[in-house]
Amino acid sequence: MVQITFVSNGGKVATAPENSNLLRVSLKEKGGIPFKCGGGLCGTCKCRIEEGLEHTDAIKPKERKHLRPEDFEAGYRMACQTFVNGDVKVSWVVQNGKGVVVGVASDAADAPVPSA
Ligand code: FES
């Protein structure tokens, strides 16, 4: 199991099997990483791996459409495209003053956007 710390959600900690998708763990455990499409299109799930970047898998082509090389160097990834094989700490920009975005897992491109 790996440990994921959701820094922007009060440091909430969740455990998950190795090679779990970061956004899926966030949804399942109410980690709070923002998202819309879940499929690498919208860029909403941009987050920063504060610790454990070496425990993430290879950068996907879809991520390169939203993030620049300097973003990757700073530890930014797109949660829906990132799988973790070791402990990580992840932060993101909190919208609406809340760290938690309420929503359901969906692969639909038009998943509803939670309002404040
Ligand atoms: S949720 Fe849309 S790109 Fe990750």
C-alpha cells in the first residue's frame, strides 16, 4: 500500500494499492483534488507533488498540453493521468475557499462542476 497525503485538504491521509491513479484515490477517499473530465482534457486536476515525485509514473502526452517543462520540474502533474507507486504528498489550488470538491467519479467529458 502507498500513503497519499492531501496537503490542501488539511493534510488528510489515505492509503491505496500501489500503482493507483491519483485522481481515483482522491475521489474514493474524498481527498479533494479538483477535476472535471477525468480524462486528461480539461487540465482542472493540475496538482503539485510536494514530496515523492519519484513515486509517480511517466508524464503522459496529454499532460504536456497543459503543463510546461518548468511545471514538471516544479513537481506539477495532472492527477487523472498520474499513477503512484509509493508515498506522495500532493497540493493544489483551492477553489471557492474549500479544499474539498464534492462530486462523483465520472469519465464523462461533461461531468457537472460543483458550485460553491
Ligand atoms: S480532470 Fe480533466 S484533465 Fe484531469
